Amino acid sequence: MTEEQKQLILKTCNAGCKNTLMETLDISYIDVGDDYLIAKMPVNSRVYQPDGVLHGGAMVALAESVGSVAAYVFVDYTKFMIRGLEISANHVKSVREGFVYGKATPIHKGRTTQLWQIKITNEADELISIIKLTTIALPKK
């Protein structure tokens, strides 16, 4: 993948965030490669639990966002739409400030279903959460 292709993919991914949950959570797509997509999200009062740490649901929203968009990037999105089937998360560390990063990498890319691993890390590259997302590619009608 050339640098121009990467920039076009990221521009397209970020443009799709307008008027969505991704815009509300300030999620942005920052890097893409042949087998991964990375997004970042700020940790602030919009994504806190009452005790001032990052809400697990916000991490799951970041994971589903980056995993689903990665599925679009790696299929022919003119012919298929992507839907999430199942998501499971294990949260291992708390975060109070800064940014978290979600990196989606494929575990399995079938013709219909895909299985994605999303690692959520903090700015020190420490594991915050590990999430598994199953998606399905449905033909557009």
C-alpha cells in the first residue's frame, strides 16, 4: 500500500464519522496498513464513568468502530455492507486522561464472516483492553 493510498483510506474513513457516534466520541482514524487499522479516542469527561476513569462501553464503541471500518477497508465496500455480529471485551487497566488507541487486526477473513482482534492501548502502549469482534459482509441490494 502506497502512502497516497493510505492517506486516501484514512481521509475516507474520517469523512464517514460526520454526524455519528464516532464524531460524538471524537474517534479518528490515524493509521492503516496491509492488515490493520488504527483509531484514537481522547479520554475526557465525555467518556468517563462516574469515578473519573474511561468507561468500558466507550472502549467497546471504539473497538466496534475501528473493527467494522477495518472490515470495510478490506472488502469491496461497493458490493458489501458490514454489520457486527458479536463483540466481547476484557478490560485490564484503567485510564484517566490522554488518548487510547484501538488497533484492529484480522484473525480470520472469510467470504462472509470476519473475526477481528482489537487491542486498546494507552499513550505508553500499555494494554487497556482486548476485544474480539465478529462481522458479517452482506451483499448490497
